[in-house]
Amino acid sequence: MVLKIIYCCYGSAHSSVIAAALHLHKLPWDRLPTLAELKRQERFDRTENWEIGTPFFLGCDGEGNEIYALGLGPDKKMLYRTIASLIKMWDFPAREILLVDTLTCIHWLTRVGGFLSRRLGLVALGSPLAALGIRLSYNRLLALVQATIARAQTGAGALDLIGGI
């Protein structure tokens, strides 16, 4: 079964984008990437506030699963309930969607950098801090992606948020 795997964070600008890049093997699994490699990733530190809640398709993995990044904003529980309600209302097979919470893995510098860059517009200061925080939490993000891939391979997709809500 082909899944829609949606990596979720606050604003779809940092941890969800990097998790999706890891999943798609656009970043190394055997070493820490440089800050420049992180910042070169598609959509890294580029999502605008008005785009929060928009799922961004970033590619398909080797199994044909569609990989997305999604910002859930300040009320992720409400947005999760909305997604679940729409899926039920439209009778979409929930077993084909896997939501993955990447915020459970990130370093506090990512939060600070994201706030400075995305909220306050201080990109020159915030973007490097966000990237440094991602680098410091890289192994946790990689472990989350590996667990997600293992779950997807078992066909155990469901409208769950790995990492918890």
C-alpha cells in the first residue's frame, strides 16, 4: 500500500523539511551534514506564516510513498482533529496517511532560530541558529525517519501522529 507520509512541525520550515529530506535520501545518513547542506534543502527556512497548514509535496520515496512537510501552527491538536474529521467526512482511507511529529526531536536552538527568522523576519540571525539546532538534533530526526520508514514498510499506516499529540 502506498502511503502519504506527512512530516509535521510548527511552521513547515525546519524540522519537517529536514525529516522529509532524510526520508528521500537528500541528506546523508552516515554523517552530520554541514550547515550549508541543511540550508540548501528545498523549503528550508522559506515557509511564510500564511502558508502554515499547507502540505508541501517534496517527493516520492523508493516505495512510491508521497512525502510531505506540513506546519501545524500553534494549535496542532486542533489541526489534527480537523484533518481527522475531513478524512472521516470524505471517507478517505485513513490507513493511507501517516502523520509524523518532528517537533519531538528538535533542539531548542531550532525553535529560537525559527522564531527569529520566520516570525520576526530576522533571517540573517535566525536561519543559521535554526540550522545549528537541526544539526544538533540530526541523529534524533534520523532515528524518527528510520522508525517511520519501518512502520510504512509494515503497511501499518494510519491517521496517527508518530511522536504523539
